[in-house]
Amino acid sequence: MRFFIVLISFCTALTLNGQTDSSSTPSVLFNDYSPLSASYYGNLLFQPGIKLAMDRNLLKIEKNKVKKRKTKHTQKLLYIQPNFTFYVHPKTLAVLQLNTELGWRRYNSRLLFTEVALSIGYSRRFNQGETYFSDPAGNITGSKKGTSRGYFATGISLGCGGVIFIQEKPITLYSKLNANVLTAHNAGLLPEGILEFGIRFQPNFGLKNTTVKTIIK
Amino acid sequence: MRLSYLITGIVIFTFFGCKKSTDLTQIEETIYVRSNGADMPVYLRGRVGSGIVILVVHGGPGGNGLEYRAGKYSEEIERKYGVAYWDQRGQGMSQGTYKKAEVTVDNMVFDMNAVVNTIKLKYGFATKVIALGHSWGGTLTAKYMVTDDLQYNLDGWIEADGAHDIPRLNKAAIKKFKSESKTQIALGNNTSNWEGILTWANAIDTNNITNENGGEINKKAGEAESWLLEDGFIQASEAGGIKNSPLFGPTNLLTSTVTGMQTSRLLYNEVEEVALTNALKKVTIPTLILWGKYDFVVPLALAYDAFNTISSTNKKIVIFEKSGHSPMDNEWEAFAKEVTAFIEVL
């Protein structure tokens, strides 16, 4: 139920924001600092987790297209995003993952956006409870808590969202569908589907991101 | 003064009221066993304080341990005994890194032994461990029974519709399809469907059953059981049990399905050649054989095969008259009763 309330609020916020005047679209590089984001990161939606990330914008392309009566203003952003995720398979595994994402985001004049990103990373999966170790003769030699295994992770994600302004501060609400593949998992690979709902904000502190190349067409 | 007595009374009442009323010997714990590159979860549930743990060896290949907790029989059994739901190598929520060549029945027997040894180490060497293998789990436990002296690590074997001999299974399944088709056609039940099965079964050369035919047997078995269920020959499973939510539960649906499919594919050729009927002579530990009369996946003929071959002096066979491949679901009460009766005299 809580999930649907969040989803409805999210859609309402985007719709209301869509009514703003598009003739004065601000730059999506809102200030000189790197945007930070936090999101709910649910494996198969319901196996809960969180994701924390920081964007480093690399390139911005701005385009103005004149159509009959309106001018269409689009902004495209190439970014790299280191992120950290944590999620659980209840009573089975806890997963920590470090990723770097390279993404391409396209904003329209109402600051609604779609994005696509590729990622590579490292996933560490921690066994719940004690792990018992068997020697080559089949005897149990001991046990330990917090045992884990590591995997190489690659992924692709598709996202959408929009920017709203609260007291003139830009807040981005977004959702993302992530498809990850872990290798070498067992004797093959493991695909994972994760749905993400998050918020990105523009702090007035932190790492500066002033070297964004901007191309205006 | 009276007020202070009243307050004291309420405090004492509240304190004792907060005490958990659950049986403290009922456990809910997850442990892992690391063996030959695989980390396999073992979900421990039930009353371990009984000194008896039933190790559930799931079907498939490609299933998972907690699937077997969904039936009502598991509630009954967990009330009395400890139950270990083990996710085998490359199935369920098992993780690890190993080569494809390491996905073998022999390695899985080794894994099973590591799980048995872990249970004994954790709960004491006096703990009785009984293996309950169903379907593919029956193949794996049968192989365990005949490998070296491993059977003596167990206190009993419950074989439920287990596939200990695939070539023999395939032949018996075709025979069963033919005979049941004729019976059902004569009774006028689902006639066109059974006629289709009969035509298909008659076209198979039983001296040369291919892997493709093997796959078809599984599929047709499911269909046949559904018609028998419709016509009242098989009893419908009763709602209830301790179901795990596919989205919120310990077994992630996608992980379990994908890893299971990969492992099933890797084992396929080896499993198709497993033929352990003669080797079952080695089995001397107490054995209970439980089978559904209308099992087309692993036909009844294999139950008698196993029963007649094993050397155990304490052995019993029970045929469930209104069950298919999973009597623990179709006739859960009778199934749980037989399991309990077997364990109580060990």
C-alpha cells in the first residue's frame, strides 16, 4: 500500500511540474556541485534495498528546435555515476554492490527525462547465519558467520523521471529498471531484475563538477 | 494501598503476558554449507529438540528446498521433528563459483554428505538424521545410499516417488500411459485426451527411448494427472501449509528459476543414464517407500523395484490410492502419518 502511495505522489508531482512555463527552462546543471541521489532498490521490486550515488556530469548538449509556434528545448547529459547498493534476500543473503554507471539522459523542455545507462561493478553476497566448511573428505572443519562470495556484475538500466522545484531548489524524482548479470555465479551466470525509485538533489557542498563540456546546437 | 496492589498485579500480569508462548524448541534458522565451491543454504525449521532432523532432498533438478514447505504435511511434521530444507548445488538460492564439469551427481552426493555431517555437528552426533528424497531427490538419495558406506550416516531413508533408474522409469511410464489410457477410455473419462496419449505412447519405441521422449513423458505426465484430478481419481491438494511468498520470501523467484534451469541442463545427460536398481541391494538402513498410485512421472513400478531390491530388514511400502507424483500434497494427512509412524520406531 505504501508503495502505491509513493508511486501516486511521484506521478502527481511530475504532472504538476509539467504545467510550468517551458520558455524559461533552466539548465540541468543546476549548480557547480555533483548531484547526489538516494533510492529504494528492490530486487524483483519487493526484496528491499537502498542505493546511494553521486553523478559526475561529463558532457551536456543543448538543442533548440523551432516548430510552428513553439521552441522545443532539449538538453542531453552524459554522466558517470559511482554508486553503492545494499539489498537483501530475506533470511538468505545480504548483498553489497559497488558499481560505476555510464549514462545518457535526455531532458525535454518541461525537465521530464528518460535515460539509459550501462554499468560494471562488483557484488559481494553474504550468507545469512553460519557457514559450515567441508574438507575434501567431507568432514566439517569449522564454521564462520558473515561468509561471503564475490562476483563481477554488469548491467543495463532504463529510467525516467522529472525535476520539481521546492523553494527554488531542484529535486529530481525518478524510477529505474535495472537488469544486472552476475558472473561467474555457480557454473553460469545470474540475471537480476531490480526496480528503483529515487530522489536526486543538488547540494551546495561536496565535490565540484565544473568541467562539463557544453555543446549548443 | 489497594491501588499499589492493583498496579503490582497489572505489572506482574503484563510481564508474564509478554512471555512468548511458542515452543522454544521450534527453530527458524538459516545456515550454509560450503562444499566444493558451492555455498548451499539449509533452512532449519521445526522441533529440533526432538533429536530427529528430516533432511528434505528436493526434486528437479532445478527445484528448491523450501518448495517442500508449502504442503500441509510440513506443518504436521515440523510440529514433531526438525526439518532441514536444503537447496542443492546450483539450485534454489545456492551460490558459489565452480566449473560446469563440477555439476555432477557424485559431487551432489558429496554435498549431501556435508549437509548430513553439518546437522550432526550442529545438533549433536546422537541426532537422528532421516533423508526424505522426492522425485529427483529420490535419485540423489538413492545414489547416496549406494555410495561407499554413506548410508550409515543416516538413520533412515524415506523414498517418495523417487527416480532411481531413469531408463527403467521411461519404459514403465510408457506402459503406465498405455494401461491408464485404456482404463479411462473404457470409463468414458476425458476420452479424446486419453486417446491422444494412447496414440502418442503407441508410437514410442520402448527399446529406444530418446532424451526427447524423456522430456515428453514429464509433460504428458502433468497433463494426465490433471485429467485424473478433474475426474476425482486424484485428490486435490488442500489449501494451507507454510507457503513462502514468491516475492517476499527467502527464495527469490528469478534466482531460483534461472540457476535451476542452468543446473538441470548441465545434469541432463548424466541423469538420463542413472540406473541404480541393482545397486539398491546395498541398502540396509530402515527404509520407507511412499508412492502415488497415479504417478506418471515416476511410475509405481519403480516403487516395487526399490522395495524388492533393498536389503533392509526394516522396510515398508505405502501406495497412496488417490495421489499422483506428489502424495505429500494430495494425501498430506496419510503421508504425514506414515512418516511419523516410520520415524517413531527408529
